[in-house]
Amino acid sequence: MSVAEKFRELYGYGPEGVWAAPGRVNLIGEYTDFNDGFVMPLALPHTAVAAVARRTDGVLRVHSADTGEGVVELAVDALEPHSGTCWAAYPAGVVWALRDAGHPVTGADLHLASTVPTGAGLSSSAALEVVTALAVSELYGLGLPPEELARLAQRAENAFVGVPCGIMDQMASAHCTEGHVLHLDTRDLGRRQVPFDLAAHGLRLLVVDTRLKHALGDGAYAERRAGCEAGARALGVRTLRDVEYGQLDDALRTLADLPTGAGAGAGGCGPAAEQVVRYVRHVVTENHRVERTIALLDAGDVRGTGPVLTEGHGSLRDDLRVSCPELDLVVSVANAAGALGARMTGGGFGGSAIVLVETADEDTVSKAVLDAFAAEGRTTPRVFPAVPSAGARRLR
């Protein structure tokens, strides 16, 4: 049954349109977006699809094909941040953000269905937010450009759901184009679509979903963000984006000389100084890795990006400490089996890794990873190619 047919079954009339927004995988640039840094995501073919119609009575009704739950009905005037609406908080948060920004949204009926794996670090939540924002914007004639849709979707996740994420996921879902990776400056949203035709180079980028669910609302993500902000304060800069790679050694010496507990906030709590040092080192070197990657792609040396990916994983594992045994296993086994490079992607603590392979080695590397998980008695991961796909769009 199509989403339009399910919408009719649920609500007794047909939708005004159907929209889609993709999940994303991030090639490089992790935990840099909330530091005003650089990222390089690409959209996946996996999408959240929404059939939507307007309402004029102040009622928001949302239904998901993926939860097994019934229709959630909410009053738009009563929408409040952190209101405990579970999965429905993502579309509800977008409606709240639109109304909070002064847009005259008087209600809607939505039916949602998604092929983006949840908890896999592939931005399933951003896909839900962006598809809702695009649909409501078009239905109400708001004419919001993709970057504004992304900002509103981010505000929904930050202020309404309570996850202090940066702008990357929403911008990737709203702005990526088929056959390209998005080089995004998250400070001013300057961006460039970089051709990313792996097949022409005899390469494949694999996503390995460990099926170990991650959850960014549990405080670990917020703690890293707080540590980065503490590092910026200690260095006297607006954000860690302002620390150049060539200044890193001096910056780390400055942080190392701070008294114990200097990473804590004014209330005396927060990350320790040793953590702040590690977080700063990761962000500054990760921004540099994005710059190295874009230079390699511009030079046509796609294979040369492999070692940069692996280096990035080491930083996420050792400095930021957001990896886990399953993600480390993917990276080590894939590289040992002949991959050009591999790293975890997304927020970590589970989720997915990416692996850059020669097309001829795809089966060998995939089998090595699956065999390694089986040998350790771990849940069988899901392996699939990351095909650079289109961003958010209307389907009908």
C-alpha cells in the first residue's frame, strides 16, 4: 500500500501531496558542525516519505508506518518543547518551530513511512524533520528555501526534542544532490556540491550498520558539545573553528597549563580539563581532515581519501571516545581485508561505519566483516552501498 493510499485509509480522504527527504552518511567531518566547522555528507537513497494535507482547526495528526502505533493527535496551540511525544516529537517539533517563527500553520494530517534505518547514525530523525518542513512549507505557501527548512528542522531537534545537534544532518537532507558529496561550511552555510562518482574510479563506499542502536539524547553527545565550548572559552575564541591546524600545538599547551577542573562551567560541573584537551584536538584535526579530503577529491585522488578516513576513526575512538567495540571491529577487519580506509560515521556509541573499497574487493571485505561479527557472537550487521542521492523533494 502506498503512503497516499494509507493516508486515505487513516483519515478518510486523500493527501494534498507526497514528499521525500533522505537520510545521510557523512564521509568526513564528525562533531565539527556545532563547532562552526566543515563537513562532507552525502544523501542516501533511503528516505522518509510523507503524505500530507492541511487542516484549519488547529489539530495535528501524525501516523508512522514504522512504529506499529496508532494516530497521534495533538493541538498545535499546545505544542511545547520536551512534551514527551516520542517519535512524533520530530514532526510535531517542526510544526512548533514553524509557528514559533511566525508562520501561520493551522494544523495538518501526516502519514510517514521511512526506509532510513533508525538508530544507525544515518539521520533518520533529520529525514523526518526535513520532509515535514518541506511539505508544510509548500502546502502553506511559505516559500522557505532549503537552508531555512534545515535551520527550522535543527531548531525542532535542539529545542523541542532536546538533542543539541549541529546543522549538518538537516542541511544534508535538504540540500544534497545526486552524484555529489556536499562540502559544507557550517558557520555561514557556504556549500559546494563536489562530484563523487566512485564507480568511475572503480570504487565503492559501503555502509556497515552494526545494528547496535545509538541514542544521542542520553547526555553523551551534550557532554562532548559542552567540552568543546569549554575549550573555546579557555582559548578565547568564538568556537573551535577559529583554532587553525597550525595553532594546535600552542592551543593544547595552553589547555594543558590550565588548573584541574578548568573545563568545568560556572556552576562547577562539566568536562574535566583532560577531556577538553582531547575534544579540542579531535575537532581541530578533523577540520583539517575535511580540508585534506576536499583537496584530494579536487585533485581526482579518491583513493587517497581512504587513509584519511581511518585516521579520523582513530581520533573519534581515542580523543572523542565515541566509538564502540562493534565499530572498531568493522574498521580493523575491513582494513585488514583490503579496504582503502574505514571509519565510524555519525554520533557514535553504535550505529554505522563506512568503508571505502575497490569494487573488486567489495565481496571479500564484506564477508570478512560479517565473518568477524559471527565469530564474536555479535548481531549480524547490515552492509549496503552508499549511493550519493538527491535531497528533499516533492514526489507528487
